[in-house]
Amino acid sequence: MSTDPVSTIRTVTVVGAGYMGGGIAQVLAMAGLPVRIADVSVEAADAALERILGEARASEDQGLVPAGSADAVASHLTAGQSIEEAVAEADFIEEAVFEVPDVKHEVLGRISAAARPEAIIGTNTSTIPVRVLAPAVSHPERFLTVHFSNPMPFIPGVELVAGDATTQGAIDAVKDLLARADCEGAQVADTPGMVLNRLQYALLKEATSVVEEGVATVDDVDTIVRTTFGFRLGFFGPFAIADQAGLDVYANCFSTFEEAYGERLATPQLLKDAAAEDRKGLKNGKGLVEDYDDETRAELIAYRNKAYARMRDVLREVGPAPRGTRRGQD
């Protein structure tokens, strides 16, 4: 018998108080939510609490989070209970244990047996499909992947993956929770790698090919990525960037790539369709992300220019990343 999940999440438990789970707990506690952490033992959870409080204080002292954040974490984050005790009254439980299916199955089984039937249960995984883990959970309509990224609390994006039984209400409640914690959830399909890692690994694969072919060094590839298109990615995704550059330009460039590299870099059907519909992005107001009138186009360009200028200021302020000894260099 199905049970409707809670519509508004007011209390949270994070099971698995390592650096990932601790970061998740810290972010939600900073947002003013009562959060409990639980781990393999009460002693482990208590030790993790002390570590998290210290990390929160250090982040505030370094100016990395707003003033008062550490006090908010200290006021809203607790430990001292077993897994079963910690999840018993929570509206939302986020499982963040080892990325091993058998381990997650065991922990999720304990969580779902002790939690209220309407409590929403999330799993923090970047690789294991929901369909593999859902059998461990009673009332699977309240179960989904809620994939945060490391290091928390500095990465705001969260992947959400519904299972076959997951209700839209559960997804909406988690999205609302994330918004209150100054995070942003995006729902994706239950496929290997989801979206984050599929894109991240595709870039790494092409980057390694560039190095292996002798086109550029590891160092030069990293320089190009972080100072050119990677520079834009903090503000725009690939479709928004394509709209700004010109969809016709992208389609023409893909023709060159396809001739040189074959099917691996063939023109995507989405761009072929855009060309057939005379969609050129900002150029003619018809894009992949949206359509643009003159006012929106002007506002977007002004925002883009301001964003990139501020990004350069930030990079000048923080300076280059620390460097060790580069391979192959004296």
C-alpha cells in the first residue's frame, strides 16, 4: 500500500557522516533546518559532529561562508543517536555511505524499516542506478537519488534521479528543500553516469585524446579549458553558450569536425534540426534554450559581460592554484 510522501521537509537526518555526508549536513543546518547525523556507531557520529563544527568554524574564519554560519550549524546539527533513532522522526533522510551497492542496500533497509512511511529517502550516489537500490526500500514511491557534489558546502548543484515508483511530490519536496538551502536541483533520467559524470568524463576522454595525439600537453589543455570555455561555465550551460555564439556557427564547426574525426564528432541531430528551422540563437532571436527579443538580448549580453568581468576579478584575487613539480618539466 503506497503512502504519500511529506510535501514539505522540515527535519533532516544524514546517515553516513564522512566528508560528503558531513558537508551535506552542514549545508542544510546552515539553512536553519534541524539536522541529525548518524553513522556506524554513536561514537563515530559524535566524532563527526565535532569535526563538522570545526570545519564550519574554519570556513567562516576564512570568509568562505557568511558570518553566523558556524553558529547556525552548531544550533541546528546534532548527533548522539543510532541510525534507527536518528531517522525515526525525520521528514527527509539522506543516505551517504560508501559507494558499494551491498553496503547501501543494508543501510537503506535499516533506514526504511525505522523511518516513518511518509518520510522521503534519498541516496547520495553518482554511479549506482536508482533501480538497483530501490528494492532495499519499503514504500519506494518516496525514494530517489539526491546526488550532491564534493566539496560541500561550495558546490550548489544537485542531481535528482527518480525511480520507477518515485512520486512527483517527493521530487518537488526535495527541490523545495534544496532551494531553501541555496542549492539547485535538476532532475535527470536513471542512466549510467546520469548527466554530471557523463559530461565530465566525456570532456576528460577528449582531453586525454588530445594529449595522446600530441596536440597539446596536459598543462596546456588545462590552461585552455579553465581560461576559455570553462571560464563561462559558472554562468551558462553548453546550450546557453551555443545560443550566444550562434547555432549556425556550431553546426558549421561540427561539419569540419565530422570530416576530420568521423562519427565521434558528427553534427548532433539537435543542431541539424535548429539549422533546418533557421534557429541561430541570439543572432536572430531563435535559440535552443529560449527565444530572445531585443530587450532580453541586451539584458543577457550585459549580464554576460558583467559576469565574465567579475570572474576575472575573482581569479586575480585568489591567484593561481598551487603548483607542484610538473611531469616532464625541470
